[in-house]
Amino acid sequence: MTNKNGIIGLTIVIALISVYYLSFTFVSRNIKAKSVAYATDAKGEVDLSKKQRYIDSLWREDVYIGHTLQEVMERELNLGLDLQGGMHVVMEVAPADILKGMAGGNARGAAFQTALKKAAEDKSASNSQFINRFAAAYKEAAPNSSLAALFSTSSNRGKISSSSSDGDVIKMLNTEVNNSIDRAFQITQARIDKFGVTNPNIQRLPGQNRILVELPGVDNPERVRRLLSGAAKLEFSEVYLTNELASGLDGLGKYLAKQEEIKKASGKPAAAASAATDTTKKTDGGLAAQLAQKSADSTATDSSAMAAQSAALTNLFVPMPQGLGVFLKDTARANEILNRPEVKSLFPADLVFMWDRKGTEGVNNQLILPLYFIKKANGQAAMEGDVIVDATHDYDERGRPEVTMRMNGEGARKWRTLTARSVGRPVAIIIDNLVYTAPTVQGEIPNGNSSITGSFTVEETKDMSNVLKAGKLPAPTHIVEEAVVGSSLGAEAINDGLISSAVGLLIVLVFMVAYYSRAGWIADIALLINLFFLLGVMASLGAVLTLSGIAGIVLSIGMAVDANVLIYEGIKVELEEGKPFAQAVRDGFKNSLSAIIDSNVTTLLTGIILYTFGTGLVLGFATTLVLGLLTSLFCAIFITRLFLEQQIKNGKTFHFYSGLTKNWFKDNDFDFVSQRRRFYIISGIIIAIGVGSFIFKGFGLGIDFKGGRSYVVRFQESVDADKLRSIMDEDLGSTTEVKTFGGQDQVKITTAYLIEETSTDADQKAEAKILAGVKKIPNNPAKIVSSNKVGPTMANDTLWSAMYAILLALAANFVYILIRFKRVAFSYGAVVSLAHDVIIILAIFSLFNGWLPWSLDIDQAFIGAILTMIGYSMNDTVVIYDRIRDYLKDDKAHNQSLPTVINNALNSTLSRTAVTGISVILVLIVLMIFGGAVIRGFTFCMLLGVIVGTYSSLFVAAPIVVDLLQREKRKEPALTVAEPVAPAGSKKIKA
């Protein structure tokens, strides 16, 4: 091996990186276990608030090689919602709502309403398509009116005028729609901070008006729905200064000191957090002492009592330039204290406590959250955001980033009054009860045009202008997809995943040793290193491990066997030709490299398509599949080679078979080609039956493709699904699917009840109906362990994206094979074979839907399995094609018929096809048995795909190449083609 030292060095680097990143996972898990032990009482019950306090106390503390607990948890290998419970939400900002806001009073016109309704009929339209459809529909409904007349309102002054062309108006509308989605994303990020969730995932889905939010560990879905839905509330309020509240803060210090005395007297520990115990030493005598110097009554305070008050106050609060702050870990305690009636009575009646939207670094790397004293007369802010006409990010005369905003006439009057009485004082800009910023007013602003300057970055001014404009257009977000997984179901998924992974890996390892003997041990070591590298790479990239991801890991290990099998079978061929062991190893690696790369590239292409188009279960699977392919290639080509060359260096040789498998697939002489018409007929009959089933029976569509709600309900005892279905049909007033799911005591209920409803309480109503229905089963308590919702527009988009994904996978593989094999016959054979596989899988899912004890619904998981099957089938086909190409180039081919050459090529790959197929099938059977109900249908589809894919590679793809190549030769009159002759002693394969 050339550059052996470089490969060893690279392996060591990858290993060290993997150890480093995986170590964070072990540290995090250890601290979480300690938090559970700390919060567990004598009865074995866990106090969740006590557990959270333990985590909070270490959140900004160094716990591992200079990293805080927050950093450790951010770097650990994250678990998906299906493994730890939580909530997945996709929110949509409807362009129709934005257009209504921009048209103002003109939105009430009949032409506007007609155009809006017509534009909304196309559920698959993108934002720009929606605007264009609306514009065309409006011109049709009001041919004598211009778009400028509709949208040239005071709110849009400066962007368009009454004389603007329709093209200019459409351009402005598209810009505003995209900006509205950006604003919704900013607001969503701010709202997520309220949940206190570790490692939330928030992202704007590319090319869409949708926002994805994943909240691990959330156990209150209704609160999430309430806070994430609806328009943002933007307010402007005055702010109390701390010197105006000296007496109240002194009273608070006395109150806290008294509470600590009561706790000490009762024998309970003081409530002060340990991380803040040294704060008084760093605040020049304490906050109460500083404020007391400004108070006329402070001279009468006893010095020892004052010291106690100061200590009690500064144990919780920290002085900051704008007033006070609280360590992030103490905010829950601060909220509880500040909301007590006896504490509120110490301060003015119009004072409201509010937190800043983001914290600042304090002493010892502790994060401090600023606290503001907001003035709200009768609970109302001085102004609200609906007066904002526009806001932009700009630069001031000194080149510093700033934000400019413009208000309407009413807003200008209110703003003038507010700024006149706030000169030299801050005015808080509040969104969703969090202070976004509190700039100091420099002077009275008479015309409503203002600028906000400070030590801002360009990105911060962009965000701030987006937030200010959020008050302009009432564009609420609607939840179009939702999934809730209970923590108990997540724990079971972890258990199922670990068991299936361990058993699947063990079976593959044992099979390799049983088949290849000593060489199998080397392959096993390479596979284990591959698994270690895969987990390390996932951790370093911040990838999320899901239940389907575990399936992807196990399957990628099974498919990693293929590279080792190709190498070992190549070495066996070289040894059979009498070459020395060292030369056979070198030539075996060299000759198998082409097939390894070609087969893995085709699977990689499919994996990338899965990753691009997939979400949820499919995305998790694609992530691990793609990474697993890359690490398995590295380990098979380089790690296995290193071990074999070390054996050569030590003067050792061995066989690549065991006593049991020595003569397996030796001297194969099966006649595949002459039987091709028989297999064409068999496949044709299955396809014809399938098409008939498509027409007369159809498919069971999952909610991914038809929209609806699904609930996994677990009963204490076995339940009759048919009886429950009749109850649900009666209660919900619509056809309801009730299927056993993972056991006789668990069912999956699917319904379209209230799916068109977008109100915030629709989900709660639907869940209440489900619970009411299951309670009608006597003496059998039940609970919802997970739920899922997909809106009609989301279902339509998912269906189209799935179709695009399948077509793109077929096209990508067609092009790659054409480039690599330079004959259209190979590309046609591969694509026809793949289409054959897809249709047969669809036929089985249609025919047996409702007959098998697991879901055969056509959903995103099914599409993921189909695409994976395409990748595997293509992998198998390309390996066969690679051998056919080599045999066609051989000099012997000139004296043999084309069917004979291809028969020989197929026989030479039969051992590899069988060993790889058996390995993957064994792994998938394990996943079927131990993987859990969530992925059983997904795994069943892949299992069918491997079987059908192996069949089609041998009996469809290769025979099609024979027929097409023979047709090409017939078109060449100068060439003669030998009659198809079966090899001597060939064995006939009977159907």
C-alpha cells in the first residue's frame, strides 16, 4: 500500500476526534444520571423540578476539560424525539394572511376575496407562484383595476405608488412575503427561549414559507401550540430606573433576609444558589447598600440588618447598567419570588417585571439575564406595534449600524408624547413579553421617524428591523405538521434500538467468521472500527441519532460487509490462479476497487436524495446511511488492507473460507440468460396483479400523504380494534382507522377530525375526543403515548416531494451508469429493473394491506424504504454490471456468444451476491423482530426490497442487457452473433 504511514496517521486522527467528541456524550449522561439520583426520594419517585435545579446549578460551571455543562450538552450525540420524547412542529406563514394585511381596507373587496380564494386552490404553489396566481386572478376579477390601486396604502408608502406597474407591485409583494417569513423565524427563536429546552432545533425550511421546530423533552404540547401560534405582540413602554425604586428594593432585601431567617430557624437550608455565593464580594458592598446611599431614609438603617438585607438581595440579584440581573440558573426562583403578592406590594402598581430576550456573560462565565422594571398603566403599554409602517437597517452618519423606523399618524402622536416625557430615559421595545432592546431617548421625536443606535452588529440591526416590522402585518403562523412523542415511548424506542443494534451487529460478525474463518475476524474488526468512526463523526457534526438512524447504522454495517466481500472474493480468485499470498492480496484489492466505488456511489446518490427530500424518520435514516457508507468505504479499503498487510509482514497466510463454506458457490454453472423469458413472464404476472390491486383496492395512505391526525394509544390490557373503531366513528362523525400497533394492548388511531381547523384549541379538542372515545372501553384504562398531525397543504407538498425524489433517484442512477459503462443498454437495464422492483413492492403493499399485523401504509417512511431499496438494488446491479464489463473486455469473449459471456459473469458474482444479501437480510429480520412498531413497516419494505432487488439484478437487469446488446449487434450487418448456447453442464433454474 502506497503512503501507508499517511493512512495510519489519518486513522489515528479520526480515532482521536471520535474519542474526543464521544466523550462529551459520556460526561453528559453521567451528570444526568447524578441529577436523577439527586432528585429521587426514598419512594423512588423523581422530583423533576429538583432534577432541573441540579442541572441549572452546573449549567455555566466547568465540568469537563474547560467546558461548561451547557457546552458539554451541546456537543453530545443528540437523541431524536423518538428516542427521548418531545415535540416536532412545522409552522407555516400563509401568504394569504400577509396580502390581507398589506391591502388594508381594500381586502374587503369582492374582487380581492375572489382572487385570494382562487390563488389558494393550488396547494402546491410556492410563495412567488401564489403571488403570481393572485395577481392573475385579480386582473381577471377586476380587469379595469391595477394592483397598485389595491396595495398603494399608507402602510406601503415609499415602496409603491398609485402609478406603479403590476410588475413592480408583484416584486414588492414577494419581497414583503419573504421578509414576513424571516420575521416569523426571528420571533419563533425568541419564543423558543421560554421553554428552557436543551438543544432545540429551529430552522427555516429552504425554499418554503415554513419553519421547523423540534423541542426534545417537552411534555406540555398545548403550551407549545399556544406560544408558537398567533401573531407577535410588539409593545413600547417606559422603564423605571433603579434609583426610583430604592425603597421597594430595600423592602425586597428585608423580605428575603426574613425568609432566610425563617428557613434557618426551621432547620431547612437557605435557598441561595451556591454559584452566586461570592457575588457580594464583587459588587462593592451590595446592591442594597448602593441604593441606600441615594435614599434619605437609609441613614436610620441598622448596619448589621442592612448587611443581612444586602447579602440576601445580592444572593439573588446582580447590579447591571440598566438595573438588575439574575443568574440564568436562578430565574425560576426569581420569578416565583417576584410574583408573590407581598413582594408586588412593595413596588408601584403599574410596574411589571420583564426579562431581556438574551443574557450577558457575568463573573465565572455565569450567564446573567437582565431584569427590567416596565411601566404599564392598567396593564397596557404606552404604544403597540400596529403603528409601525416600516423599519429598515441602515448606517448612521458615523458609519455605525442603526435601525430606522417609520410610524403612521396615530403612532407619531403617541411617539411624540412618549419620547417627550422619556428624554434621557430608556424606552423598552417588547415582543411577546420579552425586552428586545431598551434604547435611551435622546430628545423628543415629533414626526414618528426614529433611529435606534448603539453597539450593534449588522446582523443585530437586521434582526431588530424584522422584529419591529412584525407589528405591522398580522401574519400568524399556523401549525401544519406536528408530532408528539411521550417520554415512555422514547425510552422503549431506545431499548428496542439498542437490542436490535446489538443483535444485528452480532449476527453479522458471527456470519463473517463462519463464512471466511480467520479473514472474517479481520473484517469484523474493520466493521467495529467503522461503527466507532460513524458514531464519532455523527457527534462531531452535531447529527441527531433517531430510531430510524439506528436502523440506518445497523443496515450500513450490513451493507459494509459488501465491500469486504468484494475484496475477499477478489483475493480468492487471485489465489485460485496460483498467485503468492501477498500478490493475491494486492491484486484482489486493485481489481475489486472499481466495483466497490461504483456500487457505493450509486447508493450514496440515493442517500443524498433521501437527505435532501426527507424529513423526520427518513432524514434520520439518510443521515446515518450516508455517513455510514463513507466510513465503511474508508474502513474496508484502508483498515482491512492495513491488517492484511500486517499479516503478510509477519509471514502469515490463511484461507478466505471456512471448512463449512470451502466449496460454496464453487464452479457455479447456472444458466440465467436462457430462462429470462420465463422470469419476464413471472414478473409480468405479479405486476399485472399489482396493477389490478392498485385500481380496485388502492393503497392505505398514511397521513403524510392524505393529511389527518394519528394517535398511538396504549391500553392497560388487550383491546378489540374493531370495537374501538365503531366507537370512534360514532364520536368523530367521520371514517376512522384503528389498527393494532406493536401489540394487542396498543392501537394507532387515524382520523381527519378538525384537520382543516387552524385555531389554537383545535388540537386540544381533537385529543379530548380521542380520550373520551377510549374511555368507553370498560375496565381498560388508556393513555396517548404519541400523536401526529399533518395538514392538507403539508400532505400535498410531501406527496409531490416524494414523487420528485423517486424520479430524481432513477434519473441520477441512469446518468451515472451511462457515464461509467458507456452503453445505453446498461442504463436501460438498471432503470427498468428498478421500476420493476418499485411496482412489485407497491403491489405487495396494496394486496396485503390490512392482512399483516403491522402498518402497510404508503407514507414518508415507505418512500424512504423505497429509495433505500433503489440504492441497494442499484448496488447489486452495478457489481454485476462491473463483472459483465470485465468479461466482455476479455479476449475469450470473442469466441463466445453474448449469453455465454454474461452467464459466466453472473456465476462469478454469485458468491458475493449471496453473502451480501444474506448479511443484509439477517440484519433486517432482526430489525423486524426487535426494532419496535415504529419502524416495522419501514423495515418490512426494505426487507422486501433486498429480496426483490437481488432477484431483479440477476433475472431482469442482466437479461435486459443481453436483449439490448443483441439488438444493437443485429443492426451491424458486418458482424455475426453466435446463437445462444447454454454452457456445458448448465443447470436449469425452475420457477
